[in-house]
Amino acid sequence: MTAERLRVGIAGYGVVGQRRRQYIDSRDDMRVVAVCDRKYSDEGQLEDGINYYPHYSRLFTEDLDVAFICLTNDVAAEVTIASLQHGFHTLCEKPPGRNLDDIQRVIACEENTTGLKLKYGFNHRYHDSVAGALDIVASGELGRVINIRGVYGKSVMINFQSDWRTKREIAGGGILLDQGIHMVDLMRLFGGEYPEISSVVSNSYWNHDVEDNAYALMRSDTGVVAMLHSSATEWRHRFQFDITLEKGSITLNGILSGSKSYGEETMTVARTNGVFDGDPEEHITRYKNDTSWAAEIAEFAGAIAGDHAITNGSSRDAFNTMKLVYDIYCADPEWKARWNLDNGVAEPGPPDA
């Protein structure tokens, strides 16, 4: 690896793509040289000299080292595969596609590449509150995890008249796959894998062909019980993640986001100190700045520079989180039959799992 800055292309230059660029450009080891987006009708240069294209096939003719994939779910796997085949290190936003078949095709391609890093953007892992909770759980000071409860909700998917997230053929799923997947990923991070699942999945309020609510009760392979509610009818936007341990609890409330609608980000740690009177000692930490985007890109850049494995958001990680999402869908017999779901049209595990 030379000291030259890695040349980066961004496929999908909307809100997320532009945010990715903001943090890439702040680094001294990467620089964005070109972008693509369907909003462009021709090719040209932005005011700052960055080349732009209407299609990823033209973007990938650039001399790139790294590609960031910030596209709709129906093409995410296709473009990720093309990026790897062109020899680019690749970061793709969540979800990895519409179903498990998409991520399996990516894994099959990845296995035929050498020396390339593939990472998926499960950004919530990098929030300071989540990192703080992980440190406490890993320390063992509060004992083992007993149960987890999570609610992640907003008032709509987005603009229901035009947005692609409401169209099953493009999105693959609704609020659970689009937003709730972050909570699913955190439940795996703190609780392990979940072979036992009961669920209710519904689109009874917004009446589109993707879900507006998903409720799940799960038990992990280590005995952790998790309850999840992913909602597009939460009129006051909400993020709450409760972890109950043997000697206390951790509650993550709110999450710093671009919309600023989920309130301040806090971590409340309660310690019983051996007294079980229902009123434990509590300490609240408030987080003022969202460092997650910078931290996530830094980890990716470090894996490239040091040629070491992806720590968070590997293709295996993405597969297992995606599988849990589809296991929740399929645990509701009516929802599974209604959409003819077969666990994401995939085998039980990734290739060579």
C-alpha cells in the first residue's frame, strides 16, 4: 500500500452517499474522485471537480481503489458484485439486498476475490452509547445478559406516495428490513443467534405491500430472551434498547441521527449493588456528537491499510442479520404464506458456513 490517498467512487449520491463523502473527505488517506446517481441525465463534473455519471457501469470505468454502494435494495447486491469484480474494496449500506439470495450471491463472488475488503454499513454499532454498553457487558461487572427489549419506530416509512421503500419489488420488505434491521443487528451483537422465534408481522395501518409493524419474541442459543418492536406507526420517533443483566441494567435511549427526531442519545446504567429494592443506583451518560460515521469509515480504512479482516459488518455478519430478519418474517405463518416467503429464497446458511 502506497502513501497515496485511496481513490473512492460513490454509487448513489443521495442523502447517505453525500454524508459518506463528508466523512471520507475529512480523512487524509481517502479522497472521492467520482460519483453516480440516477438523478444525473448526463456525465460531467461537479463544481469541485468530482466526475459524475448517471450509471454505476460508467463510474466503475474510473481508476478506483474503493467503492461505496448507497443504492436501493434491488440493485445493492448487483452493484456490490460488480465492484468486487472490478477489484475495488467495497462498503455497501444495509440491508445487503432484498433477501438472503442477494447476500449469498455476494458471498459467492467474495470467495473468488483475493485481498479485497467487503464491509456492510451497520452504522448503529458505532454509536458511542452502543460502544459504551458493549464495554460494560464485556467487562462482566454486571454479570451475564438475561434479556433484551428493543423498540425502534417512526411515523411513516417515508413519502408513501412515491418512495421506493413502500414497493416490495424494490425494497424486499418494509420497516423491519429498512430500519428495524439495525435493532436486529444489535440484538445479535448483545445476545447471540436466535433459533427460537415467534412473531406477528402486519401492514394493517398503511396498507402497502410491505410491513408497517413487526413484533418478535425470541430466545438465543445462550438463553437470552429478546423482544423487538419495529414500527412505522410510532408517532413520536423512538429508539430504546434495554439490556437486563444479573447485577443491573443498561438502557440506551434516543439516537443521534440526521433527522434529529429521536432525541438526545443517552446511556443509563443501573447497578443493584446486591440490594433488590426496585430502586437501584443509576448513572446517565449523555452523548453530544455523532461520531459513528467517522468511526465506521476509519475501521474500514484501517482494514484496507493493515490488510486485516473486517471486524464489524462482514458479509457473514450481514448474512446472519439478514437471516434473522427473514426468520422473523417467516415465523408469522400468515405473513409467510401471504408473500410466499421461503426464508429469503436461500439455503439455511451462507456458503461453507
